[in-house]
Amino acid sequence: MLPTPKKFTLVAGSAEGPTRLNAFDNALLAAGIGNLNLLKVSSILPPGCQFVEELDIPPGSLTPTAYGAALSTKKGELISAAVGIGFSSDSYGVIMEFSGSCSKEEAEKKVEEMVRAAFQQRNVPLVKVMTKAVEHVVQENGCAFAAVALWY
């Protein structure tokens, strides 16, 4: 069983690659988390988790990560990915992810709407929202990737 994370950061990157999987891997590298083993998690930021600009994580570490990724092979298509975190005043946070064929601004707006809806559904006052997004114009095999990486 993994311990509860104590730190988090938001990352985003986009890239091309010779295949869709290489584009995804290259986007992870561009985001700064390409040498980690991501464990996809759902949408709760643990209470007391502290924001840091950059996580110092050894390569190969199992890293809890909430992420959105858009992959496309349609030349000229604009793709985006975004993550958003909503914070309550004294409890846990909620993470939302979005990816699709749209601009970075549209992705950020959508993910913020999703955060607000999650807090409304939980009947918890929302005091702050953080977002991170990226867009990419596909050349051959493109990926836009945004994530909240958690650490100990």
C-alpha cells in the first residue's frame, strides 16, 4: 500500500513522435515526468498536500498522477489537455482532467467548470482553483498532456 502523498505539482507538455505512443512518451518528457512510472489516479487531492514548483522524484518511481491526454494523427488538428485543482478552506481538494480538440484557453475553461461542478455536487465551498494546460497543432502523431503529479 502506498502512503498518502504530501506534495503535488502541475505539469503540461506536448510533442510529436513517429507513433502515437512515442508522441505520448515525448509529451511526458516535455512535461518533465517522462522517466517516471505513472499510476493513474482519480480526482482527490489529499488534505494538507503542499504545492511545489517541481518534484524531485527518482527515475522509475511509481508516481500517483491524475492526467488528461489528447492524441491525434489528423494533420493540422489543434488538440489540448488541461488539469484543474479546486481547494476547500480546510479539507481535501478535487482534481479534474480534460483533453480534446480545442484551444488551450477552451480546455482551461472547461476544466475549471468541471472543478466548480465537483465542489457544488459535494456541497463544499470552493476557495481557490489552479489550472495548467497546453495545446498542440498535430503534424503527424501529436499529443497534448497535462497532469497533477503527487509525491511523498
